[in-house]
Amino acid sequence: MVKAALARNVVGIIGNVISFGLFFSPAPTFYNIIKKKDVEEFKPDPYIATVLNCAFWVFYGMPFVHPNSLLVVTINGVGLVFEFVYITIFYIYAKKEGRKKVGLYLLIEAILFAAIVLITMLALHGTTKRSLIVGILCDLFNIAMYVSPLTVMAMVIKTKSVKYMPFWLSVANFLNGCCWTTYALIHPFDIYVLVSNGIGAISGFVQLLLYGYYYFWGENKDVEDTKHVPKPTLAEV
């Protein structure tokens, strides 16, 4: 039992590190937005989805909802801060239509989150019931975060170019999904962490396959040649 708990904590800490990389990976993209003062064709969808996802996982990890989930709370709290910074940058440099979209979606998310918190705390008693409802919601929004790059994947297929494909974000998604899937399988078993992160690992793997195919066989004249540098830079979202 002690060995299982230790192994779970170790995997959870590794998951925190990888998740931090996942949250940090879009930073070069937003640095480019600041330099150009233009969001161009960048999509805010993954970051908007991740805000609600992180908020629900922080709530899920609270002792009065799902005890012994401190590592879930810490990394998602950090992720929430990162996503707000990214969305703020996008909002500043987006056109009027893009700002309206971001503002509307965030308002809807805030209302939804507040409603779920109130219902959970007032209508549900005991951590078992709260874990069930909040865990299912977390899975739904975690899956939304993992599959949100589908809009970008569709653009890659349409243009046959990976210019707007977030390579390092896809890598981080894949590794993050694998690590938290492992964490969920170690005693005590956590079905809610398992389901969404298992799907996340598959989603990240598909994204990497797509990137690899169109990077080598697509039309990437507009992508900086990275064959002669040790580490490729993050492809723009």
C-alpha cells in the first residue's frame, strides 16, 4: 500500500511537470503575437476550453469534493493562471469580432462554473456524490480540451501545411495524457482521471501522426526550415 502511494505520488509529480510544459508550450506563439501585434489566423479555442477544464479540475481536487487530490489541484491552478494570460494577450491583439467571441465564451463559462459549484455544494452531500457529478463534468471538459485542436487539424488537412499546427502542444498533450492515465491506474484507482486522459493520449498521438505526415509530405514552404537546428521551434497555432 505504501509503495503504491509512493508510486502514485511520483507519477503525479511527473504529471505536474509535464502538465506545466503543456501549459507553457504555447508561450512562444503568444510572444510572436505580441511582436507582430496581430493574432492572424490563430485560434483561441484550445485556451478557452482549457480555462473551464482547469477550473473544474481545481474544484474536483478540493477535499470536500474528492479527497487526496492535492497534485490535481496544484497543476490545474497553475494552468488556470497561464490560460488567463494567453487569453488576455489574444484579446488585446484580436480584431473586434475575435474579442466578442472570447468575451462571450468566457462569460458563458463563468456562469456555467458558478452554477455547477452552487448545485454541487448545496444539493449534493458527501464526497462520493460530489466526486461522481464533478468527475463526469471534468471528464467532459478535459476531453474538450484534448480534442479542441481539431479545428487546427482540419486547417492542416485543408491547407496541407503545418504552419498553424502547435507541434509542442501536441507532444505535451500526448505525454500528459499518458502520464495521468498511469496515475489513475495506480491505487486508489480514479476512473474520472483515467477516461479523459486516456482519450487525451490517443488524441495527442493522432495529432503527432498528422503533423509528421504533412510536415514531410505537405506544402510547408511557409514554415521555417528546421532540419539544421537541434530543436524545432513551436509551430504557430
